[in-house]
Amino acid sequence: SGKQRELQKASKKCNCLALLKVTCYKSSPDMVTLKVMNEHNHEVGGSDDIKHLPLSKEAGDYIEGRLREGYRKRDTRLSIQKNYREYMRGLTKDISATTNTILHRDQIVHADEIYNIYKKIQESFYKRTDDQKESIKIWLNELTVRGYK
């Protein structure tokens, strides 16, 4: 439409130079040394970081189930967010506490997460293995068995 769209998912990049060097020793496998190199240039573990965590397995399974049932991607995303808000209202009994406060990662479902699960479902219909050539061979064998030449 020519209009600039709002960013759907924030970037994780913040040019942080902090590193954690882990050294494991062959001579004593139980011995590990950790060395922190440089300092973080941002808050670590703040509420803003929650959007970068993965969805729970339960949320992923729910999304996959809805998509397999034929629900649209957008409807699935909105349904999850609505259901989670209602669930939290039931727990806290405080409507204002659950409208703007992010308490759990599953409250934030991005469109790309829904799409990735949708893509995985679509691929499962035709992708027989991760190796593309092997997948084609399997398809050709299946078609031959069904009588196609």
C-alpha cells in the first residue's frame, strides 16, 4: 500500500560487547572456568527482554493445533493473546493489572512465530526428509508405487 508498516518484532541487536568465555579441560571434564569479558551496555534480564524468549511448548502446540484445524494465522494469534489476558484476569482478579503488564512470554505472540509454525505444517505435507534430493527420491518412489510412471 506504500505506507510504512510498524515493526512487528523488535531487534535483539544492541551492539553489546560483553562475552562469557567458557573453558572445559580434557584432563578433568568436571572442571570448567568462566571468564567475563567486557561489560554489558544494557540492562540484563529486564522486562524488555521477555519478548526475545521463546514461546512455551504449550503455546506452540496450541498454535499448531489451531492452524491444523484450519484457523487463519491472524485469528490464531489474536485468540491466544485474548485467552491469555482472560486467564490472567481470572488469576489476579484485577483487570487493570493484566491489560498493560507483561507477566509471561506467551502474552506476546508475534506474527512471524505463527508463520514459522504454519510453514512447518505446510512443509510436513511434502517434505519427506531434510535432504532435498532424498526427499524427491522418496516422492518418486511413492508415486511409482501408486501407479504413476
